[in-house]
Amino acid sequence: MKRGSAWGVAFLLLAWQSAGCSGQGAADGKPVQKDGGKPPVAVEASRAATADLTDGVGVVGSLAAKFQSDVKSEVGGSIAEVYVTEWVRVRKGAPLAKVDTREAEALRKRAEASVEMAKAGLLEAQAAANRAEREYERAQKLKESGLVTQQNLDDALTQREAAAARVAAAKAQIAAAEEDVRQAGTRISKAVIRAPFDGVVAERMVNVGEVVGEMQKVVFRVVDPRLLDLTVSVPSGEMAAIQVGQALDFSTDAIPGRTFTGRVRFLNPVVSEADRSLKVVAEVRNESDKLKGGMFVKGRIATGKRSGVLQVPRTALLTWDVAAKKGDVLVVDKDVARLRPVRTGSVSGDLVEIASGLAKGEAVVTRGGFNVKDGDRVSVTRMDGEK
């Protein structure tokens, strides 16, 4: 066979095989994918919706008792009795402990005896004053009759004045002795250490027999747990929105699942030089006694309300720069995912405000987006936010 004829037969054979294969594909009735075929990605989506939003500033801080007192003894001496232990409730004025008062009792008895002696001296002085008064009156009459000299009259007057002075001195001695009695009584009364207000004995730092000095050693620490101060730090960029009276909702890991509320009461007039933050103190009522001083909390100060705020779930944001308030979402447009940059705003729970870049009712991918690129076909298996 000639070489040209052999090449012709081979070409016809290849053409026949190609035509046969093509005809078989069409005969099966299966569509042939022109591009090699990436199937639609199954995703979940949610429609952007508007709602009323309470703006706020996120804060962290710690709780402390608003009223706390380090109780000291006002008198020195050894502790004779201790009436309470730690963690017990006390009422204002309730006795906590007592300092030995034997020395003070002896001083009071001595002062009371001095009072009696001074009173006796007063009676004697008054008797002498009465006698001097009578002698002076007699001398006046005798002088009128010419029976005594002027010198005798002057002597009688001097005696009367001296007697009156002795009466005044006796009265002063009584007053001084009575003051000594009162001081001794005050010292005895102060020997009983009392609760300064209604509260709980947080710490007891004294036992019977220990010696305490006047106003030196702390013997009890009493706190009122019904009212707490929550001190938080507010970033300098947010401080303009903070005002007295605003609500502060907070929670603590120590009590999971509970949210508590306080009210802003004080704003520090000076910004911290360390981090340029503002110290804010909120007052928290703790009637349930669940909260404790020293707890670390996370919260949010409500700064205002807005209506018609566009929001999407957090999970819709593929990227999110919280500080710069920008991110990216995948918008579902006719079964095709389109990557779109957006501007973000406030956060409320699991929802994020979209300030720009998205319209109400547009669907955004919330689940499955990690497998999707801009322009990919998607199949929405679940759509949240449908009415």
C-alpha cells in the first residue's frame, strides 16, 4: 500500500470515532457543561432590616461598696469583750466590742467624790457669806449711830466680798468636778465600739485581750452591700456622649446569665494621663445581695436611641475592622454572590449597624460564605428575615 493511501485511511478512522463519540453524548440526553462546571454553593442568608437601636459605649470596671468604714477604738486599753464575728449583719449603733473600762470607772468615782466635796465646800462658803452679810448690815446701822468708825464698816464690806468670792469658787469647783464626771462617763461610753451604719462586718481584726490605742488600730471593717459603686473607664473618643443619669447595664462572669443595671452618678473632671480615658462612677442598688465588692464586670452605657437603623448579623461580615468601622459582605444578587464593602456602626448583641453600602431588604450571606468568591453562583438554602 502506498504511504498516501495509508494516511488517508487513518484520517477517516479518526473522524469516524470522533463522530461516533459525539453522537453518543447527544443520544444520552445529558447537558454538556461548557465551562467545566462549578456547581452552586449552598449558603444561608439574611435580609438587611431596620430596627430601633440604643446607642451605647462598652466599658469594663469593678464594683466596690459605696459605704465602707474602718472602725477604730476611740479609747485606749485592752479588749474585754467581742460581740460579733465576720460576715454578720449589724444595725447602726450595735455594739461590736468593748474596751476594759475599770480605770475609767475608777476615775469617774473619784470625780463624783470631788463633786460631793465641792458641794460641801459650797455650803460652808454660803454659810460664811450669810454671816458676812449680816455683819456688814450691822456695821452699817452702827455707823449711822456713830458707834463704829468708817474703818470698821470697810472691814465688814471686805469680809462680805471675800465670802461671796469663796461661794463663787466653790461653785466653780463643783462645775469642774461635774465636768470630770461627764468626761469619765463619755470615756466609758466610747469604750463600747459600735457599728457606724447598717451593714455587714466584712473583717474582724481584734480578739479579747489585745491592746488597742486611741484611733490607731483598725478593729473592724464594716460595709453596706446594699449600694455599690461601679467604676469604669470610658475611651476619650466616647466621653462626649456620657452624661450623669444614663443607664449602665452590665454582667459579670461570677453570676452567668444575669444582667444588672446602674446609673451614672459621677464623671471625673480629669482625664487619666496614662491612657487618656475618663473615670465614670455608676451607682448600683444591690437589694438582692448578689453582687459583691471587688467583682470585675463588663457593661454598656446607653447614650441614646435611634430609629430605622439598618442592621445585619455579625456572621454576615467576611472581614471587619472594628476600629476603622468598615468591612465586607457577600450580597446575593440573582443567585450570584457579589462582594461589597460596607461601613459599620454600633453593635447591638449579634447585630451590626450598616451605615452605608447596603440597602434594606438586600440578602447577605450569613453561613457558607468562606467557600464563596465574588461572582460565584450560590443556592440559598435558608433565608432569614423574610416576612
